[in-house]
Amino acid sequence: MSQFIESGENTPLLNDDSGSDDSQNDEYKSRWRSIRVMYFTMFLSSVGFTIVITSVWPYLQKIDDSANASFLGWVVAAYSLGQMLASPLFGLWSNHRPRREPLACSIFINVTANIYYCYVYLPTSQNKYHMLMSRALVGFGAGNVAVVRSYVAGATSLKERNSAMANTSACQALGFILGPALQAGLSFIGEQGVSVKVIDLQLNMYTAPALLAALSGVINILLVVLVLREHQVDDYGRHIRAINYVSEERMDVSQETEGNIDHVAVLTSNVLFFIIMFIFAVFETIATPLSMDMFSWTRKDAVLYNGIILSCVGFESILVFLLVKVLSQRIGDRPVLLGGLAIIFCGFFVLLPWGNHYPAIQWADLKNDTVIHETFAPNPAFAPTPVSNSSFEPTGCPAEQTWCQYTPAIHLAQFLTADVLIGAGYPACNVISYTLYSKILGSKPQGVYMGWLTASGSGARTLGPVFVSQVYTILGPRWAFSLICVMVLGAILLLGALYHKLISFAVRHGRILE
């Protein structure tokens, strides 16, 4: 393997005797312009998810009074479910046709779905189901991630691939950072906003982010159609004819004689990745309703403050990415993964409610204010949150969530500490999971296996919000976060038990020393 890599480094890129230097240079520039379009597509894919994530809950409450925190879980999960269903379909399409076709189609679906999201308040009933459908369609359009990664892998040489794939992940991470920041910036438009009567649109802090995502999608479609070109290079960077319909089964079968993949390690990696993505899905779903219940934030405050918090966590993640790169080289991938899980455990443990301070209760009927105060006079913590003269929006923990009356409140310091810890542990686990999984597979064709890993992550992001919203609504944060702690502890024990299995393919077959 080392000999192969050395020969690749000593071979000039784009070594094609049949073409001139000018044509080689043009091909090189065109190839990297196309790869940068893929970077932008990956960036917008993640922005499309996070740009509304902090405002989904208050928007849902505003458009449909019957929506509760349990339904919020389904709305958040709809995005991941749509992406999980669409990814193999667009991937199969890209194997048989030029990639610009599935890319343009998926982005068009994304644009349409974001516009749909802007108008979910118009129907006279069942508005929450319209929001559910719009988010599912946004996720379906984001199923082009598999096409993006396959294009970048096929359009780069062996020397270029690590850097290009890292840039792709960085663009995805940047989207997760800027999405909440854009939402926080647009929150100053307010809940009322302005009415655009020509198109019957209420432009406010809920609809403006989705409209911005739709406009960005239009730009993305133009770039895909006008700039993107099909490029395929071999491991040395020499241009070859792009044949999108060649399947993995028709690749060089000589690779199959190099050794067998350790399927126990593969399964373990998928389980660990599922747990990691499940935990993050829980974290991003519960942040807004938890803060509104515990700190009596208004819908506008929750959107603004959680947007700022998630943006800060995103910038923290970038620093963690840089640190993980150094740590993994010095101490190895498995210790970093173990450390990341331990930090996540600490983050959710900190969130467990303690003490004798209870959250303020938000009562559905505020008309008979005097009777309520007299009834609950012995315990002032259970008294309803007074409504200010300038706003009729009740705040606090909803009375229908019975656990609010006996579960201690989570303090802001706890919430922020948990954000910092989870924001450090999750990116470390995420990046190491991809790296370690790729090393376990070695030089084998990785498309099918990577598809299973992607499915594990999408499944986790589908089930996580549903799980936590149900448990949180019915049993409260003490049960929800205790169960998450048990799950993380289980992942740590699983990693410890099969620690010796999670090694590189080449190390397992004795080709290199660990």
C-alpha cells in the first residue's frame, strides 16, 4: 500500500500525452470549479436544516394551537426521514445519468419545500401537518448529499481526496454554524413582520429564513446547470472517461483477495454512530422547548438566544475539529472517540434537574387570575406567569405537562455548561466515526458500507426527536436526560468491550504496524 501511495505522489497530475498544457490547465480549472459548486451545495444542504431549527417550535405553536412538544419531535424527524429515503434514490440516479440531473432536481424540490414552509400558516386547519410535510420535503431535497460526496471522491486524485473530503465536511459544518446565526439575525423582523400582499406572504422571523434558503437554492441550481461539468480522474489525477453507470460490483475484483472486512467492527461502528447521531438529534430538538419551559423565554427570545448559543457551539466545533486532528495523530482514533463519549455523558449529566427551585407554570386559562393565585398561594412557584401589558403571550412551563409541578427547574448555568460539553464531545465523536470506519473498510469498495453508515445516522436523527419529545412531554427532563446518560454509558461500554476490534484494515492484516 505504501508503494502505491509513493508512486501516486511521484506521478504528475493530469498526465495526458494526448492533450496540450493549455487543455490540461483548462480541465484542471473546470474540475475544481465543479468541486467548489459541490462545496456550496453541501453548505446549503446543512443550512436548509439549521436555519429554521430554533424557530420551528414557536412557529408551530403560533400556526396551530393543537401542536405540542410531542408533535415537534415528528416535525424535526421528518427532515431526516426524507433525507434517508431520498439518498439511495438520488445515488442510484447519479450512477446512470449525469450528476447535474439528480442535483438540479433535488435542489428544486428543496426550493419548493422552503416556499411551502413559508405558507403553512395559510390553511384554516391542520396547519401542523402542512409544516410536517414541508420539512419532510426539505429533507428529501437534501438527499443529494450522497451525490455530492461521490462526485468529490471521483473527481479528485488520491493525494487530493483527503483535503477535498475534509473541505466538504467543513462546508457542511459551516452551514450548521451560519444557519442558526442567520435565524438569530432575522429574528429582529419580529413575529408580525410585514405583509407582501402581491404574493399573499407574511414576511416575519419565521418565514424569512426559509425564503432566504429558497433564494440560495435558486442560485445553486444555476451554478449546477451552468458551471458543473462531469469530471472523473484516476488515483494519479489523470482524466478518464466518466461512466456514471458503472456499479461497485464491476470494479476491480482483485481487491477482494486482499482480505476480509471485519463485520463485527463494521456493525459496532454503525451502532456507535447511531448513538452519537441520536444524542445530537435529541440535543438540537430539545433546546428550544426546554429553554422556553425553564427560563420563561418568549418565542422571540427563544429563537434569538438559542440561535446565538448554537452558533457559538458551531464555532466551538471548528476548534474541536482542529484539536481532534492533532490528538488522533498522537494518541489514536479510539482514545479520542472514548474521550468524546465521556464528555457527552458529562454534558447530559449536568442537565439533570436538582434542587428545590421549580419552573414557573404557564396556565392555559389566565382569565380568572385571582382564583389561580389564591388556589396556589401556598406554593408561589406554581403560580402562573403574569402577562405583561405589552404582550399576551404566556410564558413558562405548560400546565398540561404535569411534571412541571414536581420537577426542579434547570438553571441557565446548567444549560450553558451542557451546551459547551456536548458541543465539544459531539464533533470529536462525529469526525472520528467517519475516519475510523473508513480505515476499518480499507481499500475495499466503500459505497455500500458508507450507505449503511449514512442510513444509521439518518435513522438516528429520525427517531431521536420523536423519542425525546415523547419522553420529555410525558415524563419530563429528569427521565429524558437520565435515559440519554444510560445510552451514552452503554456506548462507552460497547466501545471498551470491542476496543481491540476497531482497528485499521491494514493493521488487522499485518501490512502496517499500529
